[in-house]
Amino acid sequence: MTRCRLCGSEAMASVVDLGATPPCESFLAADQLDQPEPAYPLHLRVCTDCWLAQIPPLITPEETFKEYAYFSSYSTSWVEHARTFVDDAAARLGLGTGAFVVEVASNDGYLLKHVVDRGIRCLGIEPSVNVGAAARDAGVPTLTEFLSPETGSAVRAEHGPADLVVANNVYAHIPDVVGFTKGLRALVADDGWVSIEVQHLLTLIEENQYDTIYHEHFQYYTVASAIRALASGGLALVDVELLPTHGGSIRLWARPAEVAGEPFQQVVDVLAREKAAGLQELSGYTEFSARVATVRRDLLKFLITAAERGETVVGYGAPGKGNTLLNHCGIRPDLLAYTVDRNPYKHGRFTPGTRVPILPPERIAADKPDYVLVLPWNLRAELTKQLSFVHEWGGRLVFPIPELSIVEVTS
């Protein structure tokens, strides 16, 4: 990578190099196990001019998202998070039956179904054919497209401007951040609102959340770098909320620059926190690589010791972040017998690179392993409750991030 994708600067500094991994959602079918598997460098750098952290765009969104393995509705807590957001946004913005809401990267309709239930006109824009079809089956109007300035203008011409545009967990997923932001501006009404949720680089670094670095995520935002990204498309940040989702996210409330006005105090406060953490100078990034190495060594020590003792370790979940962790640590079936997932799409497949089998969740109760390594650690509360049954045979849960944690659960 020679230039920043936001400001064009060549002043790029290394943050952490995770080697080379396959795309994190490229789960393998059994008949693919003897075929070559491409892997791409996974090296996070930060631009020391605009402070946008980013990886090289070595794969395209079209390669990842035309057929997608992630269905949001399989996470109970995420669906509830979406319902709460819709309720709060409707109250905050006064959205009634005459309003129009657009969600970009709307997945299987997990959020817009709550908008439909309120009788509010809406449209999802979702590039993945398979999950978009699931949304339409659930009664959520969905357009199968990637967002661009042209797509945004076409939707506006056909449906009218949106009072609210939602972009949750997608602002990191697009290499053309300027074009995408211009697409958001094309969608939103001149007096409307844009709400974006994206992982916060501050918590990613503070909490060692390096497994959320993968090829689907092209950039990683602070509020400071998000302000610059929004401005590239004619939007201005008005408010920010700090959220616990994905280990620590920010919800950005933006408006067309002409009507935005001065930012709320919360924006000023979070910018001050980021500056105090050194994220607008190299000092905030220099120790991250060493702390990542500690996470890797501690997890491998645990797994190797368990294997030497004849103890069984299996995984729970097959998220994209889990595949960064497995590949970086070199964890294969000799150390992790299998993992399970609630998504039937993944059953009978294998994790990319490490080729750990993915089975239905019922296998845990049938096999009674000594330990369950929880790969979607960001859902710790939800999954600790779901997996409370492992106490019946003395099983324990293992969380690898932000540091190795072995938990005894109770009923």
C-alpha cells in the first residue's frame, strides 16, 4: 500500500502485520479441501496525515458479498439491538408512517423488519444475492446492488429522498470510502439523517481486538478519521454514541453539511479521549503489535497444554473474526477438534485456511468437551447464557480476547 485511500497521502505507518490469510468468509466445502486456497497479506497501516487505519484492497467487495455466509438474524442479541435502534430512531427523529428509511447493507432484513412492523416505508440495499432473497422472503423490500453515487441517485429518483439512511457495519467494508459516502449523501434528504455504526479503533487497540482485522474490513475508524471520511461526501458529524457491540463501536449521526450545525458535546468528548490515547500520533499504535503477539502465545499455550493432558477443546461460532484468530495462531483440528455454528449454511463446511470442521451446535452436548473456545467473544453475555449447559459435565468456556479467560459457568 503506497497511498491512503481517503486523503491520498503516502505517509503510511505499520500498525500490525498478521501474515497472510484467506478471505474470512470463504468457508470450504468438503470437495474443496484438496484444491489450492488463495491467501492475502493482512497488514494494518495508519495514515499519519488523516489517521485512517486501513489494509490494502487486495480483494474486491464483489468477491466477498455476492454470495455471503453471514445472516444477521442468527444472533438474538443483534436482532434485539436492531429493534431498540429502530424504536429510538423513530422517537428521536419523529419517524411516522409518512417517512422513508433506507438501510445500506441490509443483510437478511434483521433491522428493516422492525421498520416494516411500524408501517414505515423502507428499502434495503444489499449486494448479496442469497441474504437479500431471505430479506424479501421476510417481507422487507430489498434491492440487490452495491451502493455507489449512481445507485444512490437512482434510488432517490425512484423512491424519493430518505429521511433516515442506516449503514450498520458496512462503512469499514468498502474500499472506495469517498464514493460510498457520496452514495449516502445521494440517498438522504437535504434535511435528513444518516446513522452509521462501525467498530471503534480506540477499543480495538485498547482491548487487543485484532481478530476484527480481516479482508472484509478495509478501514478502521476513530471519530476523528470518520469526520474526515464523512466530509469527503458532503456529510458532517452531529452526534456520536459509544456502543458495546462488536467489542466497542461508535454510532455516528451525520447530516448534509449545509444543515448539520455545530457537533454535540459528545463528539468533542470522544475526540478528546482519542487524542489522549495517542491515536492522532504514532505513539498510540506502537505497542499494539506486541500485545497481539501476547494474545497469540497465551492461546497457543493453553491449547497445547490441553492437548498434552488429553483434554478436548471445541469451538463455538464460525465468525469472520474467528478465522483471523485461527489463521494467525495456526490453530488446526489437532488443537481445536471442530467448531459449531447456528447458521445451517456453514454446517459441513470448513474454516478457511485452518480447515476446522463446522458442525451443528448439538454436537457440544453430545460430545461433552472439556473446553469450549468462544470465537465470537463480542457476544460474551449472550453466549455464556446459551452455553450454560456445559456445567453439567464440568465443561468450561474460554474467551481469547482481550486476554485469555477460562470461565466456569453455572446453570
